[in-house]
Amino acid sequence: MDLSVTISDSEWDIMEVLWEKNPQTSREIIEKVQQNNDWQPTTIKTLISRLVDKNIVSYEKRGKAHYYYPLLPREKCLRIKSNKFIKKF
């Protein structure tokens, strides 16, 4: 992961779902995220796409479904986030 890439708070919600269980389809991610947020499915799909574009999440196509999974463990992303916070201050 490029250390200059940041994960927004909204994207972090998606990552938490993927770290909990992976791989997952977008439908599974949407169902899980909507338990804690009132976001529309299109918003969640946009967030997933951003994470794919940032090379933080990838997917495997099986039939018509895309199965998403994180490319980095949660601990590494937390370290990066912490280091950025420390450098900021």
C-alpha cells in the first residue's frame, strides 16, 4: 500500500466489515454496513470502488458476483494511520 494513500472514516467502515470476514460480495458488505449506517447501496458500492482504486481492497470474480477482500491486515492500516497522525502533530 502506498503510504500516502489515506482511508477516510467512511471507507474505514467498509474495511472493518472486510476484516471481520472475507471474502464478501458487495451485497453482503452492504447488508453489514447498513446495520450501523443509513447509507444507500450506491454509496457503499462507491466506497468499495474507491478502496479498489487505492489498492487497499481487491476482488475475485466468481460467476456474476465479485468477492472483495482486504489486501492489508487491519494492524498495518492502524500503524499507517497512527504514524500519519503523529507526523501531523
